[in-house]
Amino acid sequence: MRSNAPLLFALLALSVPAAAQELPHAFVGARVLPIAGAPIDDGIVVVQFGRIRAVGARGSVEVPAGAKVVEVKGKVLMPGLVDTHSHVGGGWGADSSAPIQPDVRMLDAVNCRDAGLQRAQAGGITTLNVMSGSGHLMSGQTIYLKNKDVRTIEEQCYRFPDGAPMGGMKMANGTNSQQDPPFPGTRGKSAALVRERFLAAQEYKRKIDAAAGDASKLPGRDLGHEAMLEILSGRRIVHHHTHRHDDIVTVLRLSKEFGFRVVLHHVSEAWKVADEIVAANAPCSLIVLDTPGGKLEAMDFDARSAAELERLGAPQLVAFHTDDWITDSRLFLRSAALAVRAGVSRETALAGLTLHGAKMLDLADRVGSLEPGKDADFVVLSGEPLSVYTRVEQTWVEGAKVFDLAIEEDRVWAEGGWGAGLARAGALCCVGEEVK
């Protein structure tokens, strides 16, 4: 009975939030950063049933009778962070059999109990776009996750209006996808293979339309083509890894040719083609590298890319991501801080961590800002978000606390190194080493 106690406690804990939502919670006294409006000193945020009920200054918002009052005076309260490009969850997507595999789903690959999700909670990240790697021209369907504690990934994923798990499509160009056959060996061949695959999907669609519902005339079902048609219809956004300015322009060219929506990811040389990006109204999910290493394609990386887009009148195109582990999820706030140091405004930087990213995932009606009716996803900070001294103290998802720095078991996720907090980490000490 004692050995099963931790598991029993975990299962009970997972069942508590839904019931707890019935009691309104009022967070009182913090400096509130709604993102969708001006900062509010001495603010009040009321949440209930997993949603935000009211946001405003003390005196303008009524604390409901019987509400649990949470005193957060001296703290900063802002929306949960949205990571538009992450690899937490240990998921592997496409394999070496082909360079284009749109039928592969991260839904079938992510471990919802992976430690990376706890690290992300410790960093204030409440929404994630989890995707496979960039070693393919198209490595499969990404998955948009609500970063809450669950038993299965089915409970964690956002959903399209028809109930299907929600996500985009991961694509890449440049040197990552240039490999030995059957992969392309050049940039020109990479674009040609992508173009051929889109044309094949269009032909598949013509055959379906021509069949007019006659099952005997329908083409054989093709999961890859079906996924491609979700791109062409606009249902599924392309999340495109691209670094060099010429590769960025190639993506814009293909997007225009086939009419698909795209978010440009990484875009190390966005500053070189900012005019073209703005003209195409292409959102950019930027990574702000602050560690040595990287790749040759990122040699001309410049942190002023966000500032250039803002200077051209398009701050709404700016968001940030971790590409975890490239940037540790626990340190996501510093990406915006470094962008500010490179010239972007504080307002755009904070929106780039929250609302702008939510828009890039078609989730702005639910998350990214503190507004009545939206999901009660928010972070309590010890100070100003862009200060190196600020700590994430609490992370709340749908009105339930998923991280608390004051709790020892949670603090290890915020402060520990690799394996910290993992009950089985000790068993992994010799992985990869010769057994003697």
C-alpha cells in the first residue's frame, strides 16, 4: 500500500482541478500585464471554471462573494507563455525512408509525462507547439498542447472545431534536409520535391471532386495527400524551419504559389529580407541564440530581426520560441529580453512571448492575453518579466496551479540540471557506455 501511495496521490491530484474550478479565485494586488491592454497597477484577476472572469484595477473589479483571495502584492501577473516551436515530450517523427512524410503525427509520438513538460511549466510556458525535427523537407504534423498534468495526450491537446487534435505541419529547407538519397542534395532539388508533392495533392483533390461522391470513382485513400490538403485548405498552418535569406524567400515563393499559410521559424537572416517578409505578411517565430555553437546557416544571425520587422510597421509578425533544448524552456523569458536589447520595444517583446505566438497557432481566441472569457492560463513572476533577476514563482493552467517555486518538489524542475526530479534517473547512468 505504501509503495502505491505516490501513484494514488498523483491520480487524485489530476481529478481535483475540475472540482476546484467551481470556487472563484481572485488574484489581488499584482501589477497585471494583460498584453491586450495597458499594464494595471494593483490589479485583480478573477478566474472560475478554468476561464478568466474579470480583469481590472482594484475598485473597478468586484471580488465575488466566497471567492478564494490569493494575495500577490508586489508580484507581476501576465498570460502564460506560448512556445511556438518546441521539442519537449521526447517525440520522434519521420524516419529515413523519405524526405517528405506529411502523414506522420506527433500526436502518436509525444510522451505527455516527459520531464520536459515540467521544465516548461517551471519556465511559465502554458501552450506549446511540439514538432519533430528539421531533417526532412516535411517531417509531419505538429501538435498544439495545453501544458497541464494529464494521464494521456488526448487530454492535453488543443482541438480543431470538429474535435480532431490541433496542429500544423513541420517543414524545413536549407542544409538540414540535404542528405544522401532519397533525400535531396541541393537547395534546388529540395524545392522541386516540395513542389511535386503539392502538385500531387492538388491532383488527388481533383480526382475526389470529379468522383462527386461516387465511391467507385474515388481514388484510394492516401493519408499523406489528406494531410497536404489540410495545408492547402488553410486548416493546417505550415511551420517552416528556415535560416538563410535565400531559403526564406524560397519559402515565401512556395507559399504564394500554392496558397498555404506559413509561419517562418528561426529566420536567422530575417533582417536581410525584412521587406519581403512584411510584404508577404508572413509571421516569424524567432529564436534568440545566446549560446555558442549552432550551424553555418546561422552565421549571419542578428538579434535585430525583430526590431527590423517592428521598424517596418509589422510588430504583429514577431514571436519567439525555445526550440528546446536549444534554449531551455525554463529560460524562455530571456529571449524577449535579448530582443529588447537588440532594439525591439518592450511591448512587442512581451506580446511575442504570448499573444503573437497564440495568433500563429490560431489560438488567440483562447490564450495569449488576460481577457474575460479566455482560458485562465497565467504566470506569477517575482518582478519585471525582462529582468535577469526575475523568477517564475507560479504557473497556472485553466485555473489550476501546475508549478509553485515554493514547493520543494517543483523547485527541482526550475533549478535542477538534466535528470533532476526524475525518479528513474539513476537507472540511466550507464546508457551508452560499455558494460564491463
